[in-house]
Amino acid sequence: EVQFVESGGDLVQTGGSLRLSCVASGISFDHYAIGWFRQAPGKVREGVSCISTRDRTVYYADFVKGRFTITYDSTKNTVYLQMNNLEPEDTAVYHCAVAEIIDMCLEVGDYWGQGTRVTVSS
């Protein structure tokens, strides 16, 4: 069974920082992409960032480039998302996700965590 343990969501002020963590287990693929989608109330789900476990290629949505950094620690089976200079528009539930098709990992996820909530006050 595929399982995710997600943490790091919190309430912060505009301009603040958070680091999200996701420990993934039970994934049968040798290599895949792992990362984060987010969904705000009343809005569509959107890909935020993901990383290939094969070669560490990273993918970022345009709206987070220069602010967020994704990393993967294979020894801990953990992906991190360092989020800096947060804006109210970043408020959402952030879901850890695994994608089989690595270069489409911002568009398609195959497995999803329950999410961790990020709230950025204006």
C-alpha cells in the first residue's frame, strides 16, 4: 500500500517561510517523480513542484519559481519543499503526490497524500 506522512503546514504571515516534509512508502516503481500539488477552496488543483528520484531533475510551477525549493533525500525516503517569501495566494492544502510519468509530474499524479494545510495571512 502507498502511504504518505506529510507535515510542515502552518499559519504564517506574508513574507514568511515554511518547510513541508513528506515521507513516502509502499511505492512499487523503481523510479518516479515525487512532489506537491495544492488546492485552495473553490479553486482547481495545481501542481507546485516535483522531483525525479532517478536523476533529481526538478520541476516548478511558474508561480513559485525563485521562492520554493524542492529536495529529495533517498536515505530517508523523504521529499521536502522549502517555501520562502510566502504570499496569501499560496494558502491551500498541499498534497504530497507520486507520478509514474516523471516529465508530467506537474500535471498528473497517481497517488496522493491527505495533505497539510498552509495559511498565509495578509
